Amino acid sequence: MVATTPKSRKQKGKAFQNRVRQDLIEHLGIDPGDILSTAMGQSGCDLYLSPAARTIFPFGVECKAQERIALPEWWQQCTRNAAAEGLTPLLILKQSRRDALAVLRWSDLLALLRYDHRWQNLSEGLCGGR
């Protein structure tokens, strides 16, 4: 679906933001009351995380559901908003008919792999034990 009006673009963005929220609830077991989707146009991260949710998922999320990729601008917005919350920046972007992608600093990924034991079996989880 290509959004052509401002209203449909906002609806597309909000739907993607809600999908990311729901994925985190389902896959990480975060209580739905501990993660909220912020209003469109509101400053700050796209997902509000309670202190309990931050212990499970310490990321400042910026969601972008757009056809034109503007990575430098989006990353700047993401890092600024995450820093204000004391969180690790995570940009999640989606184009129509394509898989969603996550952008994370290389150093942050390495830190996750090294220090966060929830990621010990990352390769097994990503490759299905192959």
C-alpha cells in the first residue's frame, strides 16, 4: 500500500508502529501496559517503555514506514530521541511489500552479543539450529 495523502501516510506509520509494539509484546513477553505507542507527531521515541520494559528491551525505537529511505536524517532523529531517554537507538524501517529492517550501531550489536546472555544463542535462533 502506497500512502498518497498526509492522512493515509500517518495511518500507515501508526499501523507500523503498533505492529512493532505488538511484536515486542508477543516475542519478548513485555506486559502490554508497559509499552505504549506514542501519538503521531509527538516528540521523542515512537514507543514509550516503562522501567520494567526497559530492563527487557533497552532501546529507543524510531519507526519509519515510508517508500523513500532517508537513513541519515532518520538515524539522527533516532539517536537524539534515544539519548534523551538514556536508551540505545534502534531504527526500524519498512517499505511496502518488503521486510522490515532494523538499524543498530555496530558497537551496540557487539555489546549485546558479548554481554547480554539472552543473545547467546543468536545464531541458532536466526538460523533455526542449522
